[in-house]
Amino acid sequence: MEPRAHHVLIGIFVLLCSGAALLFALWLGDSDTDREYTNYTVCFDQAVSGLAEGNAVLYNGIKVGDVIKLGLSPDDPRRVRADIRVYSDIPIKEDTTASLTLVNITGSMSIQLSGGSPDSPTLKSTREDPALIQAQPSSLSVLLSNGEVMAERVGLLLTQVNRLFSEQ
């Protein structure tokens, strides 16, 4: 009977520890859902390749929210609308601007919010009627959009250098 009692005690101990770990994991996972968010809409005039739902929204490099939904503007299909949610304690001002920023070398993008002077009023937004933040073209998107023209000019430059140093 003695060896059997140890197995029962060990089994009960393992079950209690597993239950405590499960409760701790549930409590830890629930801490993010208790947070209050404010919704905004960011409007881009260029392609948003690499941006996906769930990607981070950064404010001066600090994660303050995430992308909820991406879609084309119903008024102008050349424009992309990104619905974002930001922690409600983050002061988004009326002069805050947005841009795309490269997260890593895989091409994943995030939305970078910046600006917002202390004197500017806070941008009012609700879940039903999210406020609009106009996006500025990022330097990376400008470089990528002009990449074809730059490659063509580099090719022309190399052709002219070859003519300069040719035997004729």
C-alpha cells in the first residue's frame, strides 16, 4: 500500500500544478483583451504591399495598436483604407500623420504614426465613425515607385560610359 500512496500524491501534485499553469496562462492572455482602444482610418494614396491585418501600428517607434482591416476606398479605388485600433490612452492629435515603415527584411510593413504637436487638439474618433488620418508617402515607397526610372537611367549611364571608353 505504501508505494501506491506516493503515486497518488505525485499524480495529485501534477494535476494541481497543471491546473495552476493553465489558469496563469488564461489570466495572462486575458490581460490584453481588457485594454480600451480607439479606432481610426488611415488613407494611403499609394500601394501598401507588405501591410496586412494584424500588423503593428507604431507611434514614434513604440507599438500602440494594430491594423484591423484593409480595403480599397469606395469613392476612389486608387486609395487604400486601413482601419486601425490604437490604445485609448495614446494622444492622437489632429496634425498626426501616418506612413508605412519596413519592419524587417522580409518586406513586412507597419503603420508609423508621427507628429502631433502638444498645442494641437486631440483627434475625436468613435468606433462607428472613425476619424481619418491622411498618410504621407514614405521614403521607401517613393524609392520603390521610382526604382524603374532609376534603373533605366543607370543603364543609360553605363551605355554612355562604355561608348566613352571604347576603342573608337
